[in-house]
Amino acid sequence: MQPFEQSVRLRGKLIEAATETIRGFFRLGLFAALFVLTSCATPYAYRFDPIDASAAPDPTAAGCPRRNDADVRAELRIDPTGERAIFMTVTNQTDQVLQVEWKKLTMTRADGLVTTLRPDADLGWIEPSQKQLARLIPFALPPAGDAALTLDGQRFQLEVPMIVRRERRTYCYGLLAHVRENKGH
């Protein structure tokens, strides 16, 4: 083998080794950059307060005046980032069975986005003077970043159609979102 050929092969091997080293550093740099970018997003927690019936009218609530009454009471716990669900306890305060139309529940955001919710288990009628707990899914909101912050102060409305005393009614629960930094995360 000629010295020139040996020199060319040696240079080729050196270039291959250098290229592989550069690729390794590039991969390491890429992983480091991804780690930094994903860890920079501030995690947020949500709190939802019921909107008082005496508050200024919500345009999305048109035709939906009912909340709780003498026949039905609902309690809500909302967890859009952890469980990604709404926990709703419905109490039938009547002397007749109550039917929640579980496949027709919706959550409407102030920007008009509507999410259809459904219980994660098959639920039936609620007997008189009884309670029923439902885990309504999917209800997920952004856990971090500007997308979460834009929801601070926004109104949400949960619409729950029911058949009460053989009469179709829609119960509406207005909620005001509060977003705060999740320091425990």
C-alpha cells in the first residue's frame, strides 16, 4: 500500500471518528436543551369558585337559569390537571326517582369551547333522598405555561340535563377559574 493511500485511509478514519464524536455531543446537547425547555414551564394549579347567582349575567348561560333548588342539589370538585376530571355529587331531594342525562353533560369555556363530559362508570337513576357520585371525564386544562395563565379569571359553565318529577330541566353551574403557581410541584 502506498503512503498516499495510507494517509487517505487514516484521514478517513479520523474524520469518521470526529463525526461520531460530534454526533454524540450533538445528541447530548439536544437532550440537555429539551430538559431545560421542559423544566422551564411553570406548573400551575387551578381553583374554581362558584359564580354567585347575583353576579353579572353570563352570556353563555342564556336559557339556563337553574342551579340548585328544592329538588336537586349538586356539589362539585374540579381537578383539571391531576385527576383530569370533575367529581359531582348529585342529591335527589324529591320523593321520586331522578334521572341525570349522563351522556349530555357539557362544560363551556368563556371562549366558546365546549367539552362533552361523561361518567367513567355506568350510572343509572338516583333514588329518592339518595346521593350519587360521578367522576366526569375528560376535563383537562393546560398544567403549565401561558396557556394555563390565559384561563385565570375565565368563566366556565357546567350544564347538567336531568329529568326531575317527569320534567326535563337543565341545571347550570357557573364557575370562575383562578390560576396560581403550583409551588408544591
